Amino acid sequence: MGKRAIIIGAGMAGLSAAVHLQNNGFSTLLFEASSSAGGLVTAWKRGRYTFDGSVHWIPGCRTESPFYAINDELFDMSKLSFVRHETVMDVECLGSSGPDGDRFFHLYCNIDLLEQYMLAISPEDRKTVEEFTALARVLTRYNLPPTTKPFEVQGILDKVKLIGYLPLISHIKKMSRYSIKGFAAQFSHPFLREAFERLSLGREYPIVVVIMQVAFGHLGTSAYPLGGSSVLTSQTLRRYRELGGEIRLGQRVEEILVEKGSAVGVRLSGGEAVRSEIVVSAADGRWTVMEALKGAFLSPALEELYAGKRLDLFESLLYVSLGIARRFDGLPHQQVLALQEPVELCDGSVHTHVMAHIVNYDPSFAPANCTVINVMLSTWKDAFWSDLRKRDRAAYAKAKESVKDFVVDTLEAKLGDIRERVEEWDVATPATYIRYTGNWHGSIQGWLPPKDFLAARPLAKELPGIENFYMVGQWVEPGGGITPAVKTGRDVAWIACSRDRKKFVTGLNPSTSGSSGDSVIGRKR
């Protein structure tokens, strides 16, 4: 084997880097502090139910998408079954209503249907509606990403090929001046305005990201893989082991060793030093640069980043999972349920809505005639939860139960017939995320993409002053998500090959057919 590479963290980005490095002749060793691989892409059992903490959909679910090949190199796409939904999500409004008094705005995946629906609600908003759908249609005509080659190793010819994307860039640039909230203000009709305000989920999130979701849904290139996190993680880990890679679970890295300006290995929490010629960190970004590397390789741009002057963080979550002894046939899979009045929870976080993910389309998560519902509640109160857990475990458990009770009461009011049918429940707090993944402030996806992300400077996968060291994952790819994180691991393997002057080998698992078992889930109310 070639050079030895150590990878810190066995989330999907770390697994991807390990797989691709191993496949390209490196001898890899993957360290994971937890007792299992997957990082945030994980699921767990409670009684007869499986609660999935991550997967709602992934891009690249048809062969024509460039992301298909990227995914297929890790998990065999031809053996996965996908569910495609009729809507991206359904948003409840309180101050106004749509056609026939319907208080839910339906963000359809079909662009034509969505345009007709919005124009039927408000013909006077034609200009704004058509701005939204025009970009969605343009997006369907281009491959995204335009190339799977990392920009760090692209040559002149690669960049020349991007000229054909100038019309798309022009459309995106026009819409990049809007956050979702800012775009909501363009509507004159109160129902559309309120729907888009609530669609923002309280974040300053770019409207372009929502339009991309609609475009991918229209093409059918985004979908939910049956089996969720467990299937993706287990297949990727199996691929890594088949290639001869080594993984050590339950071993925490404390320090990245540097000699003469080059990464030369890691020191584990027990004191053992393990040498290598390359180190890749898929761990928390702040921990990596501030603690594992002792802040020795900070550029002004990195100092700005971790001082909060460049990008905002995704929030952490109170992630409430319920195993319910009843069916929810016909209900939309993802709903933003509006609260009549803001509610303050025990940690001081204030909520105007709950986001309910009704897993009524994956039979592997619940027994027959039962359903899992996951509810995501945003919070910035990570210190409250970490301090409470450390100080008083009984009070911590009671606080989690109070959050569960709030969610059950809300779902009972919105959906009915819930309270007496809850058989299992679980609440993950920011303290949970910090314990299992080490994410700064328990952030669920790292950096929030800026409104004008085309103008944003790319985040470096290498640091100034240190050679043979790379970073991968959500801390170098704003916006998060499984496939973008996976691509960062692939990119770094390609960059490492380029540094060694050897060709990067792709196509670990070339599939020739599309996904099997495709289905579309509609909605009823």
C-alpha cells in the first residue's frame, strides 16, 4: 500500500474520504470517538420503533444526475428503493387561507402544478410567482454540480466548460438578493406572504435553496431512500471494509501531530501516538482548528469565520421522536404546523411552529398499523442543556419529558388521536449532539449558506502553514446535507492524489440502471 492516511471521524464525510483514499492506494486508518459509524447520519431503536435522526431525502437519485455517481461510489444506488413525494413540504398558515379555505400552502415538486396553484391563489402576484418558477425551470436544464472534479484541481479547460452555465448563473444571481423572508415580502397576497415567511423556519435562508429543492423534486433526482440512515451508513462502511480499510471505534483523537510544518499523525485520548503521512479531519471544524491544532494555523479568514463574522451557524435541535400506534395514511410527509401563540420551552427557546416529519412511507421504522413522527424544534440554548445534564441528570430527564409533552399536546391539537397512542418516545437535545458528534454548539449542519452564496468565498479544505492535512464535511461546505458532505471527502482524496501526481480513480460501484421500487407519495387532508 501507499502512504498512510488517518481520518478523524466516521461520519459520512469521513467515511467518504476513507473509502476514496483507500481505493486510490493509500493505507487508511479511521478513528471514531463514538461506538458506531455514521455521525449525524444515524438511527436508533426504541422498543418496536426505529427513530432516524437524519435522512429526509438525498439528491442524485436518477442516473442522469452527477450526484448519482458520487452516491453510487459509496452505496449501491441500484439496490436502493426510493420514495418521491408530491410536495417538498406543506406549511400551515393562521392569518389567511388558500383555495377553498385550505390553511395549508402546498409547496409542490411539480413546477407547472406549483405555478398554476400559486397563480390561482393570487393572479396579481404573477411577476413574483414567475420569478420563482422561472429559476426552477432553468435549474432543471443544467447538471448540478456542473462537474464532479474539485475546483482545487480544475484546469483551464475545466473552467472554460463552465461558460455554458453563464445563463444559469445570471438567473441565480438575480434571485440571490433574497432570503426566504425577503422573497415573502414580494407577495401582495397575505396567504402567499405568510406561507413563505413560515417556510423560512425563522432562518435567513437563501430562497435559491428552496427553488433548488423544487427543481430536484420536479426532475425526480431527489428522493428518500427506504431504510434511511442505517442503509446509507452500513453500505458505506461495508464498502470501506471490503477495500481493506481499518476503523477503530470508541477511540477519541485529542491532538493532530505536526512536525516541520507537516501533519504526521494523531495523539489519542489515552496518550497513544499514531503516525501517518496524511491526516484528514472530518470532525467538528472549530475543535479541529482551535484544539486539535491548538490554533496554530489560523488565517485571517478562518479567524473571522469562527468569530462569527463571516457565516452564521445552523441552530441545534430538540429532536423529538414518537412511536405512535396508529396510521397516518394520506397526510403530507413534512408539515410546518403553526402555533396560535409563541411558546417558550424550559430552555428559554421560543417557538412559533413545529416541523413534523410523518414517516408514513417507510414500513421498516414501525410495526404494522403504527407510525413514527419526528419533530424538529430549533434552539440556540446548547449551554442550558449541556450544563443541566452535567449538573442534575434527573432534572435533565424531566426537562426532556416536558419538551415531549409539548410536542404531544401540539400534535394532539393538530392531528388528533395522538396522546393515548404514544408507545415510545425519545428527545435528543443539543447536549446529545455535542456528546455524539462534538459539533460546535450542537449545530446540526455547520455553516448556514449566505443569501448571495455565489459571491461567498469557498471554504478551504487545507490550512495555511501545514502540509498533508485536510478538512472535510459540513464545516467546509455551507448548507450541509449528506451528498455535499460525501463530495468533500471525495474531493480531498482527489486533491491528495493530485499532490502525489497520480490519477484519481473513480467509479467504485458503477451502476447502469436507475433506482428500483420508485414511488410517489401524494397528500390528502
